[in-house]
Amino acid sequence: MTKTSCFPLPSGPSGEGQGEGLTRRPLTLILLPLLATSAFAGSRAHPGGTLQVALVSPSATVDPLTADAPVDALRLLLTHQLLCRVVELSRPSPTTLRLTTPPSIDPKLITDALQRVSTSTTAARGLAVPIASWSIKGRAVELQLKGPSPDLERMLCHPAFAIPVGAFKAKADRLEAFDEQPSGRPHLDAVVLQAADARTAERLFAQRRVQLVLGAATSDEVVQLFATAVVLGPGLAALRPALESTIDRGDLARFFVPGPAGPLPGLLPPSLAPQFPAPPVAKPTPLNPPRELSLLFDEEAAHEKSIAQRLQVKLQPLGYRLALKPTPRGQLRNRRPAEGEVFLQSVALPPTPTGALLLWLELAGQHARIPAVLQQLSAAPDLDARARELALQLAPELPLIPLVTRGLGVVAAKEVQHLTRDALGLPRLDDVFFATE
């Protein structure tokens, strides 16, 4: 049996992938095959076996709304499935998007996901702005749209919309293959996850006690849609030039964030837009007297702690004294910074320039601007190109400063075959099988 991993076809600079065909054809007809990362990608699949995995992550549970670290999104998608992968998308009218489910999926799972995102206080809420309401009609869920909703199909490929019908089901201390998974049973019988720090994971792999390490620090060139930014509280516009003039994004990615990682000088990462170096910014005159600020970051995210410490050191000579405050992720993702506060926020960006732009607007507290942005995008002959233009235009106006992107580092044993990645840059373990002796 041969399995093919697919993902919605992103539109290129020429606008390919947009237009009427995108909305009327079943999603499976417009999917982009993923690139196999294993030398054995063309081998014949051999079902069975248990994959032992070391997971470099401190998180014990994963919420679709806050799965904004690569390893956490991967953990989520072992037991959940991206919504865009399990439904057939069509547009019966300009103001209706129909999501038709296979017989094995209860449409209520779809409406639960829509309700979760649209009522959340996280940045993912921005992706649901085009949706006015929804209703179940037989095996389909019909979305009634408020107005222009360009690229909503691809925005449904965000982890926040994931539904619990993944390739594996949790059972005791292991994940077992889910026979009724809509895209077919995975090749593996089971996956056993073992949480570990980076050094322990390396040792387990060297001792052949695990065959796969997820979250390893590597230099792999992979899609990086997991971004970290500084979000400014009210009245802190003057902090932007101070930060821009002292922080080297390349150094942050190279020395303070485990790879694969890279600098993010704008709102869109390299997989979604051409990259331009951040223009040089002159250092402002140091504040006198100094200003005391609180810098909040995710208490479980080691890279955020490292970045926070770097910002603390670099901004002190300019008169900003940052008190570092580790904070539970749920609290951090569900509110805006107050006066005198600065947040480090990490987000998972959808694989579309439009979706990424909406997510940043929501994170910046610009929810009210999203309908107008959608109106501008809907009139563009080339949707992705216009989204890129708007991203460049809006970046200096938003009270946030993107810093770095991250991907998921993977180390695999030779017997692990057909290890592929999706458009989020995450490995698809339901494609994996073992080499025969």
C-alpha cells in the first residue's frame, strides 16, 4: 500500500491556485504532494511495528488554540487532523462555504472547532472573522460569511481548527493506530512518546532506545511557520526604535533559539514572502530617568526565556529596565499587555499570506481592522501578492515586532522510512513505516 501526503496548494506570486477552481473542486484535487525527507521515500510500505519517539518538550497537554510551538503542534496532530484535510470544500454561493465530511466524521466535530476559534481570545480568533454563522445540513457544515472571505479555505489549515480524528488514538501510555481515520489507517501499529530534554533525547537515540527525536536542535532547511514576536503595551511606541536598533535578529536565531530557526524582519516568513533585511535604525537617546517595564514570556518555552534575557541586557543601556516574568502559556495567549507590560508571544502561522496577516492583526489588538483588510484583499487580482504588500505596509503601524521563526528539528534512525513533512513543516508519522531486515 502506498500513501501520499498532501496539503493545500499555496498560491505563488503569479496567483496560481486562486480563483474559481479553488473553491469549486474537492480539496483532494488541489493538494500539493509533500516532499519526502527520507532516502527511502520510494520504498514499498511495510505495515506494523511500534515507533519509539523522544519528544523534546516540557508540555504535558496540548490545546489546539495554543499549539504554537512546533513540537506541540506535532503532538496535537498525532491525535487530531487539520480541518482542511478531512472535508471537501465548495462554495455554493459567494457568501457560503460548504464543508462536506466523510461518513466517519460527525459534523458536530466541525462546528465545535469553529465555535472554539471564533469565541477564543487568542490570536487564532482573527482567522474566523469572515464567518458569520454555521449550520449542519446532512453530512455538511455550511458557513454563512459576513462579507469578503478570500483564502478562508487555506486558513482552515491552521492547528486551531484541528478536530480529534487523528492517525492515532491515545491508549494508556501509547498512541495506537486509528483504524477509522478518514485518510486510512497509518502504517505503524503504535507510537510511544517519551518526553525528554535535548541531552537526554540525544542519549536515548545514541543508545537506540528511540528511533526518532522530535524537537532536536538541527540546521535542517525546513518550512518555519512558528514565529516569536515582541508585543508592546499601551504607550510604548518609543520602545520600537530602541529594540530595533539594538537587537540583531540573526544573532537571536543563531545563538538563542534551537534550530531550525531564522530571523523574521517582517510579518511574513520566508515560505510566504521574499525576505528583506530590516533597515538600520538609529539608537535613541537613553531614557533618564530609566523606565521600569515587565516582560512576560511563556514559562515553558526555553527559547522565549533566552530571548527575554537578551532583551533585558540589550535594552538596559537605553534606559529600559525589564523585570522578567515567566507566565503560564494560557494566561499569556489570552490577553493583551497592559500599561507598562511587554509580551513575548509565539504563534503558529497558517500556510497562507492572508491568514498570517489576519493572525498578526488579531495579536496586535487590531481586530476591528480585519474586515477592511479582507475587503482590500478581495478586490486584488493576485491575492497573495496583495497580502504581501499589505504586510509590508502595516508592519510599522502594529504594536508588535517580529523577531524569529522556528521549525521542527528531526533526527531519525535509518530504519525509519518515508518520513515526510506537511506545509507547516511538521513530520507526518502516519506516513512512516519501518525498513525490512
